[in-house]
Amino acid sequence: MEFSASSQAATPLQAARLELGWKQTQTIRALQQAAVDLGVTIAEERSLKTMLSRWENGHGQIDAVYQRLFCRIYGRDPDELGFVGDSVNGSITLQRVAPRVGPELVSYFRNVFAEHVRADNLMGPHHLVDVVGTQTRLLDAMMSDARGETRQELLCLACRYNEFTGWLYQDACDPATAMRYTDRSMDYALEMNDAREMAYVLMRKADIATDLGNPDRTIGLTEAALRNAGQVPPRIRALILRERGRASARLRDASECARALDSAREEVLRPDDVSEDRAPYCTQSYIDMEAANCWSELGQFDSAIATYERSLETWPEALRRDQGLCLARLTNAHVGREDIERACQTGRRAIEIIKSATSSRALSELQRVRVRLAPWRRDAEVSDLSERIRRLV
């Protein structure tokens, strides 16, 4: 008797793939294309491979977004893929339905969000982006059943979760996906008609626009964010002005860059208890780091190095991820000034921090260091640093 490959499958989901003669890589590519077609966001390729293996072997639950995608790429109904009442290997997979919305659920999402923000500052985006993205989509689905005061609270949470998910994708060097989530956050901010939230999300859109290579759009977004400046707390104004300085540096306008950064420093020093929950990371050290990055962009490496070092002197321990980024940028500034000895010393410090709080932005910065150090690659210290960066990246 002959057995087909699908007859040996552990689950109906795996059988569907085997009957098409697909390898897992083909399924992953099909999922990615279907996600683009449907306008939904899914995990990165490496995570998808792990998730697919688990699901095909009957482990874990598949949320509604992925169920929809599997049905689309395989051309089958949910029950044919085992999504309803599946008891393969004794496990039961149920379709997920948005739960009834009440004060307890709102409180849960609010408390979890605070822990996500804390974890991001300590570990970076890679451990969080999938789980936060899933919770964000669940919040979006819950909005249709929310009413009254609960809806207003849920609006604020959905706004912040979408903005935060956008940030995680940006820090993972995926600005296009970051902008999609941030646009969704803007929709919620407009519905709330909250000047602080709108200004903050406009600042985030400006930040992503700079990453996408659109500094002119960044300037326009910062002007919109400051249109009602009196209703915007000082710390958020500082972030907006920092963004204007960053865009001006990209446009090679040193004088406008300096004016914007000076204003940002003035704002961050003003008393501000209002935005403690929205921008606790916006400290004088953070603004100094961003200013130093602008000086490096403009080729003013002496000013950049002095400002980076001042920033690091008072860096908050809780913001470890950005500390690693700051050290990586300082390393690049030392390379720009051709101080190779200090570049190697600082680079090793950066690597130790980034190991525990990995950010794709920081990794990209270190990769730039490695490329720019190539002319000195025969130097033993440079060779050692380059190898450490290679292993980390």
C-alpha cells in the first residue's frame, strides 16, 4: 500500500501544505504576500518559520489573522485546516473572538502596556514586536463593541498600542510598517480630539518620515504638531523640536538645526508632570544624544563627541537600549574624527550594552562602524572590534 506525504502529516494544517508539495519557505512567502494583499501585518520571516513549525505540529493557538491568511493561501475552509474543534495530539484550537469589553479588561491592557514599555527600554524591540502587535490588533477588534466611558478609555489604549507597535517596528528598522501602525494611531488620536496625543503621534510620524528619507515632510509634520503649542506639554514640544533639528541636519541647514535643538533643550528643562506617562524617556541626556547625532550628520565631530559624552554622564539606567545606541553613535563619531583608539574602546562598551538590549538601529550603527574602520583593519584592536561586531550582527 502506498501512502501520500499528507497522510503522514501531524495536523490538517501540515497536510494542506504537503498536498500542494510546498516547502515551509513557500508557505511563508505565500503568507507574506497574502498579508500585503489584505493590508495586515504579520511577524518577520524568522519568527514565521518558528511559528509555522509549532502550528503544524499541533502546538499553540493560531489567531484569527493567521487563520484567515492560511485559508486564503490554501483555498480551504477553517474546519478543513483544523481551526475549529481540532483535537490533533489531544490539543484543541479554538477560533479567537474579541472578548466582552469592561473596566477590568481596560485595566489589564493598561497595566500590560506599562510593562511592555519598560521591557522595551531594557531589552529592545525583538522580544516584543510579535506579542504587542497581536494585542494591538485585538484592541482594534474590540473597539466595535465598546461604548461610553469604556470606549474613551479603549480609544486611548488603542492609540498608544498602535503608536508603540509602530515604534517597535521602527526600532527594528522597518519604517514602512511602522508608519502604517502610526497612521492607525493618528486615527484614534483624532477621534479622541486630544491635543497632546495628536502632537505626540505627529512627532512619531515625523521621526519615521526622516527614516524614510523625507526630511521635508518631517518639517511639515513638526509644524502641524506645534500648531497648538500651548496645549502641548514641554517634554513633547522638546521631542518635536528635536525632530525638526534632525530634519534640518539632513537638509544641511546647520543654523536652523542649531536653533531647533537649542529650543528643544529649553523645553526639556521646563517643569512637566503632564507627559510623564507619555514621554518618560525624553530627558536632557536623550535630547543631547539626538543633538550630537545631528552634529555628526553635519560632520561636526568634535561637537558631537563632547555632546555624546555629556549625555552619557547622566544616562538613566532604565533606558539601557538607547544607551547602547548612544555609545554606538559615539563610536562612529570617533571614527569620523579618525581617533581609532577611542573608537575601539567605545565600540567594545557599546557591544556589551547592545548584547542585552538589542536594537536594529544600534546594530546598523555598529555595522557602519565596521565598514568605516575597514582602512585600519590590519590594526589588532580594529580587527578585534570588527570581529565582535560581526558576531553580534
